[in-house]
Amino acid sequence: QVRMVESGGGLVQAGDSLRLSCAASGRIFSNYAMGWFRQAPGKDREFVAAVSWGGTTDYADAVKGRFTISRTDNKNTVYLQMNSLKPEDTAVYYCAASLYYGRSWFPRPSAASRYDYWGQGTQVTVSS
């Protein structure tokens, strides 16, 4: 059975870095695309980044150049390296797995409704 567990969140100052990790079980890394979403207070859940089973990546415009998603198949782990953090990055961050996007990466793997499994979330707070 597929399970997703995020870790690595915390309270940091603007300009700092964090690395989130998502430990996944099951056949996710063979068949699923992996994504990161975030939800800030009072806002809808927002796409952050994704990596396909083949290693293709995609990022939201708001995080391009600052965040990096990576996939470690042999450890069943996906990471989100977050640099130059801003207060606007404050949110609960969720990892998710998509069989749909694992099969078809078009046009972008950004629709939350296409993700099948979700972690519980990890809080990232960036102070001014």
C-alpha cells in the first residue's frame, strides 16, 4: 500500500534554506510522478514542483531558481531543496504521488486532482 511521509519543515528566517524529504513506500518510484504542493493560510493548495518517473522536472514560476526537486529511487525518497526562502513561502508542504502523471506528462503535472496519494504535510514558516 502506498504511503507518503514528509519531514524537514521548520521555522526559518528569510533567506535561509530548508530541505524537505518525502519517504514513499509501494511502487511509486517505478510508476508514479512525485510532486510537492503547498497551502498557505487562507489560500488554495498550490503546485510547487514535480518530477516524473523518467526524471523530468517542472516548477511553479514562484519557486523557479530557488527550489529544486530531486528523486532518489534506491532510497524511495524525493526531496525539495528550498533556498532563498521568502515569507511568501510559508505554508504546509505536501508531497503527493500521481499515477496519471506517471503515464502522461502533459501539459504540466500541476493539477492536484490528478494526484492519488498525499502525505500529512510539514509546516514551513519563514519569518521576516
